[in-house]
Amino acid sequence: MGAHAYLYKIQSWDAPERLTRMIPERLSRPPPGRTRLARQAHETWHAHKLTNVLPLRSLDRTRRAFPFGVIKEWNSLPAEFFQDAFEYSRLQNFKCSVNMHLRGML
């Protein structure tokens, strides 16, 4: 959960250039598609999903490094976590929501 909060912080305050370069590019919205999985991906998409630039068969150590180790979980977060974009004043609410989501309480 700490990596999620750190990724949120980097996007919510005016971070130095070297830190903002660590944030991967955003995913574009997938087309609606014909299958149930494609429709679900289209409906659950939010503007803050990130791409994972590492190939599938990358080194395990690199795949667990920040921010690549948290991108899959970051992209699974519900869109309502990002309703107010990235405001530093909402950081505590974001952390509580992520904690409850990861524990399976939401």
C-alpha cells in the first residue's frame, strides 16, 4: 500500500523532474468489444490507469521494483478512488480506500 500512496503523492504535488519521469504513461481506453471481458475492461477503465512497459518475461527483480510492481494493483483500483484527480488533501482518504480495497472489504 505504501507504493500506491507514493505513486499518488508523485502525481499530486509538484515533484522533481526525475521523479515524475518514473510515472509510466497512461493507458488509453479500450474499445467496448464483443466479449464479456472486453466490455468489463471498457466499463471499469479510468483515466489514471498506467501502462506496464516491461515485457512479460522480464527479470523478477525488475518486475517487483517501483513503480512496475504496483501497476497491476494500481490499475485494478476503482474509478471512484480518483474522482477528485490527485489532490494532496485527499491523500489520507485515498490510503484508507486502498487499504480497504486490498483487504477485500470494499
